[in-house]
Amino acid sequence: QIRDSNSPYLTAYLASRGLAPMNYGIIRDDETLLTEVLAHSLQECDAVVLSGGSSAGALDFTVKAILRLPAAEVLAHGLAVKPGKPTILATVGGKLVVGLPGHPLSCAIVAHKVAWPLLCRVAGVIPPRTWEVTAALSRAVASVPGRRDFIPISLERGVATPLLAKSAAIQVLARADGLLTIPEDCEGLNAGAEVAVEIWR
């Protein structure tokens, strides 16, 4: 009973980058059904990107479904990033499988920062260079050492304003002009700091 924004977003995002996505629709929380659809999609496609079911709840079956397939290997379940911690990286028969978080903001950011570069790599192409601008941070932003943070940013007249919100807040995508990456060895940034913002749109 939740409106699906991730499927149309991912379909449009990947198509705009020259891929040919096939949308297999919404799969209910059923491990056997998810395994069957995953196996079918892997037969038809060069890679699979899923959204949702990647956390550790009672109805989060993505990892279990992947591991039920022959020649499956889960390379990582959980990344030291925010948003996007429950991301899954796996291979099945040598094909890439990326399990994105279900929350829309996490899904979109991890699709851009993790799934897209990996898809380029397995396709044997070099991702286009990103476009960055330098701006002054309007307010301090805290971070945690050992974790990479992706902060949506609104830009106006050389000022970068962090759009801090929960990972389910899809409206942030419409308001953001770019992304600020805070590396793992940084505890945060002070107000007024010059930062490089990757243009989002």
C-alpha cells in the first residue's frame, strides 16, 4: 500500500544513461516468488538491480533469494555509507546483482554512486566524468569516521545548503542540485567551508 517511486525512477535513470532496463514489477514479500523472478530476470538480462528487502527484517528476503540460486555469491551485505547502509552486492553465475535500499532517497543515491559505476564496469565502459562546482557550506555538517556520507545539496549564488532528511524523504531529490561526499576519514565540515558539489541534475 506504499506508492512505488523507485521502479519508475530507476527505469528512467538507467535508460537516460544508455542502458536498456526491463521492469519486472513489484514482487510481494515472498522468498520463493522473489527467487523465481530473480532467476528469470538473470536469464534475460546482463545484470539485475533490485530495490527493497535488503535490511534485516523478518520480511527482507533479498539475500536469501539470491543465495538460493546456483553459483550465487554475496560479496557484501552492508556498506559503510549513509544513506544506503543495507546495500547488497552479489554475483549469480558471474552476473552482477545489486540490492538497493527500499527508501527512495537511499535508493536513488546508491543507484548513482554505487550501482551505476558497477554497471559501467561490467559493461566495459568508462563512466562519464562528473561535473562539480565549488561552493561555501551554509551550515556545519557532522559525520562519523569510518563512514562515507552523501549529502544532498541545494545550490544558490555560490552557497551550498545541506538538505538533511530521513532516507524516505523523496522530496529531497526534487530540491537537490547536487551531492556532497564526506569521506571516511572526516568527522564533519564547518560552516563556510569550501566544498566540491557533484551536480545531480
